[in-house]
Amino acid sequence: MAETEKTVYRLFALPLTTHNISVAAQHRFSRATPSPAPGYVLIYTDGEKPMEATEITSERVNLLSPADERWLFDSNAALIAEQIAQRPQDFPGGIAESIDALEAALKKQKENLDKKGA
């Protein structure tokens, strides 16, 4: 991947079925929940849109539960931590500045989620 390319993750929702749980299991970031009934499966991926999935865009973010938002936040935190570990040269000044950068990125993500949920 070129240095200027950014990986874009998108969030998709599917009905809660055995098949869709199997599809979700193939993705690193996925979540299945039975409530509210009839339940749903979420997949956060940089790959292709799963068949019959609905993308959760900013217009639909209000459909996420607080637990879904925490899961998405944790998924993003894991991705950011990996980026820091893989490219420490992008975070000059050592660990302290890297932690500050991670904290700022996480706060920004939380603010974005809070704005979308409002």
C-alpha cells in the first residue's frame, strides 16, 4: 500500500441468521446481537460489501446501540494501535507522543460518534 493511501473501513448490518453469522465470522471485526428483536449482525471491514448487507452511514448511525458504538470504538482503537506499532516513524518523539496521538484520535472518533448519535 502506498504511503498516501488510506484504508477505509465501512460498517455493514445484516439480519441475524445462521448464514450471516457464518459470513461475519470470516471478518476480523464483527458483532452479532439478538436484541432488539429480531437481532442483527454488524461487520466492520475494509473489504467488499457483504451480500444483502446495508451500509451503516452517518444517516443510519442512530440505529446503533450504545454497546454497538463501544464495539466500533474498540475496533477503531485496535486499528489505530496497529498503525502506531507498524509505523512508529509517523509518531516522532517516542511512546509518550504516540499515546497522546492515539488518545487524540480516539477522542475525535468518540466526538464523531456522539455527533452522529445526537
